[in-house]
Amino acid sequence: MDTPLRIAGREFRSRLLVGTGKYRSFQEMARCHAASGAEVVTVAVRRVNLDDKTKESMLDYIDRTRLFILPNTAGCYTADEAVRTARLAREVGLSNWVKLEVIGDERTLFPDNAGLVEATRILAKEGFVVLPYTNDDLVNAKRLIDAGAAAVMPLGAPIGSGLGIQNMTNLRILREMITDVPLIVDAGVGTASDAAVAMEMGFDGVLMNTAIAAAEDSEKMAEAMKLAVEAGRLAHLAGRMQRRLYASASSPLAGVVR
């Protein structure tokens, strides 16, 4: 039996976390959430109507009895912006959890490491459960943990690129060196095999959005991602066979009477 994903004392059965952006409709989004089996859905605070309750909102299509909302600070380019956005999410009752993004480059959407650490420290002191989106740098990951991060979410590739995991070495180093908080691959997944690879490496979860929303059949891709995360996790727990340079017969000849 596998253990649940535990973050800041809260348990989740699913290790797949999903987003809410880029879907063709809110109805499609809701169907994909159901097909994914995810229990955590991240919502960009700055892209949600929080004031006018008479207008339709994506929040109307999120089943909060089944899904835990993880607000994110997408679109924030400074620590101050990110902190204010997280506070707003808490004030309107979304959550005191936050997927923290502090973007440092507009074209690549790579994170601003210094700003990310600063915002993590501020929000953690204010009682937030902070899950920072970061690059695959071990040193910065450790700084985020020291600042109070409840989990670290390194990118596999640039946000929305669909390139899959590009730097296996750095992610393997992160997995080997960080054991005190969960590690969740965030960004860059393009298809089910990418998710399976991340889980086979021993990561605790995978967060994705575009890979599902931009698929030709988003609902099928959501189910594929669910199965891929489960398969990759099971393979990691099983322990793969040793790699060999040369062939090894599946049916050994030892003991065979000639």
C-alpha cells in the first residue's frame, strides 16, 4: 500500500495536481478535473473575478467538496506583488495555501530566485502554506526550505512548453538531496510519458495545466495523466531492474539438460 501525499500535515490520495487555465470552456475544465482524479486544483488569483458575484466565474465550476483550491500568484513579477496577491486570496476565503510564483523573465517565465525566497519568507511568517514554483537549482531549493516552504516545485521545462523533463541530472540531484519536504515537478509536462518519468524518478507529485488543456481531447489526456502518475509512482516503489550493457536471457540455460 502506498502512503498519501502529505503537505503541511494535509493528506492527498492523488499525486496529480492540475490547473484551470487555457480550457475551451469551464464545462470542459470541470470534466477534465473529474477525469484526472486530482484533489488539488490551482487557480490564478489575478485572473479570477472575486468582486462581482453575479458574473460567471471558473470558481463556479470547481467542486470544492472534492477539490482543494490552491491559489497561485501567476503574473506577479515582484515579491511585493506576489505577497499582496496571496493575501487577497486568503482575505476572500480561497485558502491560506499558495502556489507562489515570482516571475523574473517575461519570455521564458523563469522564476526570480531572490524574489521567490523573499516572498516565501514573508508569507511563511504570516502563516501561509507556501509551495514555490522554482527552477531546478539545488541551492535555491534549500534556501526556499530555510525560508519556510512547505514543498518545492521545480520546473521540468518552461511553463506551457510541453517539452517534458529537460534536465534529468538536476532533478535527480534535487530528489537525492532533498528529503524533508515534498518535491513536485511543476511545468513543462507535455504528455503522459513525461509525468511517468517524473514519478519514476521519485518525485512526490506532478502539477500540470497546459498538457491537459491544450490536448486535442483534453478529457482523454486528463485520464492518461492520472494513469501515468499512478504507473510512475508504482514503478518507483517497485524498483526497476538493473541496467546492463549486454543481453541477459529471460530464460537462463543453467540447469537445462542438453
